Amino acid sequence: MTAGIGRGAALAMALAGAAMPATAMVPPVFQRLVELRNVIEVPNLAASLGVPIDRIELVAPRLYRVTAGRCHIDVRMVEVPGGPGAGLTPPRLEARAGLRICGP
């Protein structure tokens, strides 16, 4: 009799664990590609630099520097709350460009 109760309890625990939502993990290489795509697609980024983009570099977590000639613009990835599957999907990131800085 106790073996039947034990099996029933084990089955109930297994089903309860299966019903718990799992967080989705995106491999780092794919997350980086999404971030780079967001940086490249910033409206008027290339036009505001005035010359073709020479380099895009990661200078800090979620902070990219886009360089063209003597000028650069820092682009920060900002997490946007909400969306479908919020909490179960990777964070939605939005690229926000800073000011153009030009050197001598």
C-alpha cells in the first residue's frame, strides 16, 4: 500500500515540475549577432557619420562603438520590457545611439 502512495507522490511531483516554466537561453554567439544587427540597423547611423563605417567594436557589455574615419558614435543596447512571452524569452534589446564624437 505504501509503495502505491510513494509512486503516486513521485508521479505528482514529476508532473508539477514539468509544468513549471523554463527560461529560454540563447547561446552567446547568437545573442551577439542579434546585438550587432540592432547596431547596424540604427536609423541614420551611417549617414550621421558621413563616411562608410570602418569598425564596430564591443567596448563594454551591451555598449558598441561604431567608428568611421575620425568620428565615432557609441551605441548602447537597452533592454525593452514586455512583449510576447515576457519572462520566458531572451530580453528584447533596442539600440540607442549617442552623440557623434570626432577627433583631430
